[in-house]
Amino acid sequence: MEQNKTMGTAVVTGASSGLGEVFAERLAKRGYDLKLVARRKERLDVIAEKLESQYGVKVTNLVADLGLETDLEKVAEDLRKDDSITLLINNAGTSTLSSVAATPVEKQKEMVNVNVTALMLLSSAVLPRFITKNEGVLINIASVLGFYTLPISAVYSGTKGFVVQYTKGLQEEVQGTNIHVQLVNPATTATEIWEVGGVPLSALEQSTIMTTEDCVDAILAGLDQGELTTHPSVNDQNLIDNYENARIQLFQGSQSGKPAERYLNS
């Protein structure tokens, strides 16, 4: 599914560092014009100048905090009006890794605002145009913590669980069209989100940490191969297939109007 310059503009959120910065470089190399969204204007300006000079693409920066309603709406409105957009990567995210009882409510709200609300509203900003044109690519960055929870990740895992189910729902909606919606579930990746979350990378098992470059390249390889769900670090395809099959079978097994037998004799 590799694109070229004629395919329009790619939007990348959280583009000032980490996965977002690498996505911007890789997509510029593929010939996309770019619209980069992040809070840090100075970082975005440096990235834009570099990519325009190196690849001859047009880069527009949208300086915004997607956790703030006013900033989010400005970005969403910009995306609604831009007919050149053919690809959106919802990469921006934030985390606070601690128990719910020890996490300030404002930090919990921030995770919901950035990881859930912003992703949902920006997806909604581009999807109607994709549907009208019958083309477009949407990539939503979830996490392995979208289907697994740690004692310190209840809220974060909850937000990423939303991304998983929301994205799968969108895939069902656009099935049979030329719109491609990709769900991505990275594991531990060397980005700033760990420092922000309160768990430094130095505290983790180093062999489990993937570089941002390797992660992005795996994601884009999955996109090129037409994957609906990409697990950058999972080598055994059977694990992915078995999980997906079990999920579907569990749903099918729930379709009964009678209580399960184990509840009838208690």
C-alpha cells in the first residue's frame, strides 16, 4: 500500500518526537506532503525545515495540545476543511503509570482526553471525506496494554482498550471499500511516554525495548502488506490468530438467552 506524492497529505499527531517524528520522516521519504500536530512549536519547526529541505515536500505545522478542547476543535476543523488529506496517523498519546488511587483525577482525564477523545474526533474529521472519495488510510496507535492490564495501567489500558475496539468497529464500517483502517499494538518502545508516565526506560528489561525506527518500519511494512492489525514485536503469527479466533468464538458463545448452566444449580 505504499503511496506517492500524488496521493496527498499525511497527518501525524504527536509528531515532535518518538514514533510521530519517525513517521513524519518515513512518509516524507515516500513523497507525502505533511501536516504535523504537536505542542512543541520549536521542535515542529526544526522537523519541518529538515523534511522540506531533504525531501522537497510541503510541511504544515499545527501547534496544539490535543488534551485541550479548544485546541482539539481547531485541529479537527482544519482536518475537515483539507481536501488533500489521504492519510491520518493518530499517534499522540499520554500516560501516567500508577494505581488509580494514586493518580490525580486531572491526570486520568488527560489520558482520556488525548488517548480517546482526540483520536475519536480526528478520525471523525477525516472519515466522511474518505468515504465520499472511497479512498484513504487511517492508522490508530493503540498498545498491547489495550488487551492486557498491569496494576499501574488501569486508566491507560482502559483508554487503549477503547482504541482497539473503536478501530475494529471502523474496520467493519469500511469493509468492502478502498479505505484502509489499521490498528497498531506496539509493546515497549523507546519513546518519551515512559518518562512522562513515571516509569523510566532504564527501569525496564532492555531486551524488550524496540527502537522507534524499527517500530515505525514494522508498522509501515504491515500497512504495505494490507494488515488490519499490526503487532510490531510479535513474531509468532499463531498467537495473533489464536487470540482473534478466541475473541470471536467467545462472542459467538455469548449469543444465548439463557443463563449458563454453571449458574443454574447454585
